[in-house]
Amino acid sequence: MPLSGKALRLARLSRRGDGRYLFVPLDHSVSDGPFVSGAGFRELVRSISEGGADAVVVHKGRARMIPPGLLTRTALVVHLSASTAHAPDVDAKVLVGDVEDAVRIGADAVSVHVNIGSPTEADQLADLGAVASACDRWGMPLLAMIYPRGPRVEDPGQPELVSHVTSIAADLGADLVKTVFASPTPRMSEVVANSPLPVLVAGGGGGGRPLHQFASSALAAGCSGLAVGRRVFAGPSPRQTVRELAEIVHGRVLATEPTPPSHMAGVL
């Protein structure tokens, strides 16, 4: 069977070719404001790539600021959704880009954020479905960042609820799904078993656990990978944090890259 454009791009998203994924979202400057200087952004991307991340996730404008040489081994995911911390409803995500933008930039995938339980859930679901259709036309993989989040959601980590949102991602046409870690921890394996898609777990919370423990628990539960942003770029050494996460996700590190002393246990 001949390879499609989507299949080729999906293959680029797993740097080791093992079907495991370590993504580092860097889209937080839209929602929360700058987290690194303009000049420092390029060095941050360099550190993330050299650490062994499979992909970075950025908005379309920021993607144009990344030198192409930094993306020879690390895939580019263009994030199409946005909201800010100043909005009346911070959970109301809107589309600020389209698949055609991502194709022109040279992206390997796009991502869309959906909050199930938000007052604007219907609009966000419609956006996800529309983007999925465009992804099929353009041969572009789609990562659905989908969370139980809104005024009616009392326990976003409830396993049945997390399973529901991952099923929505599959039903509406996503290729990968990023969501929260279900609790209690052993029940995350149920979420993975119920999902037709590879599940990446968001690393922003981690239940207060050190990052390496959280990552190991996610992989032990059967997750296909991690998407960790703040706990990478806000730490003392993004390169080393990514390196240790990559070793957990893929089971090994790149032999060509030296391993500095471990510090991850202190990364919160």
C-alpha cells in the first residue's frame, strides 16, 4: 500500500520510529504571556531538540521564527486554537489558524484544543470536526488536545470522563489525543485500553509528583507518550529535562548526545 502524506508526517512525529511521542508545547505565550525572551526562544527550541524531543508545538507566527536547521530532527506541530488568561471565559478556545497555514509553514502536524464541559463546547467540537476534514484533504495529522474542563466538571481526572473525551477525539477524526491523567493512577490503563488513538498525557500537573515519576507512571499505564511544556521550559535545564523524559518515553537516549548529571527529581 503506497504511503500517504499523512502517514509520512505521522512517522516524523515519532523520532525513534517506535510509535512513542514526546511533545513539548510552547504555545503558552498566547494564553499567559512571554515565558522567555525573543532571542531566548531559539535557544530554548535548540535545547529541546538536542534533548531528544519528538516535536515542539507552537502557533503559526512563532513557527516562522524558528530557524529550519533546528527542526531537522524535531517535528513541528502548529497549534490552531487560542484563548488568553484575560478572557471572560478562559476555557472558550477559538481557531486562530488553519491547516493551509500549517502546510505553507512546513508543519508535520496541527493541534486543536477542545474543552469538554465548557459553555462553548459546541463551537469547539464543530471546530475540531472542521479541522479534521481539512487535515484529511491536506494529508496532515491532527493532535486533539481535549480535556474535561468547565463549570459542570467536578472531577476532571475521573476515568470514565477521560475515556469519554478521548473517544470524542477519535470519533471526530483526530490521529493522536492529548488529555489529562486519570486518577486513581491504576485506572489510567482503562483509559488507554478504551481509546482507539495513541494517548499522550499532559504533564502540567502530575499530581505534585516529580516529573520522572509522573512520566514513568504514564508509560506504565500504556500511554504512547507525553506532552510537557511548563515543566520543561520553567525548569533549570530544559535540555536535560527533555533528555531524561526521552529516555523514559523511548527507553534510550541518542548515543551521539552526552548525558549530563541527573537533576530531574527536583523539577516540579
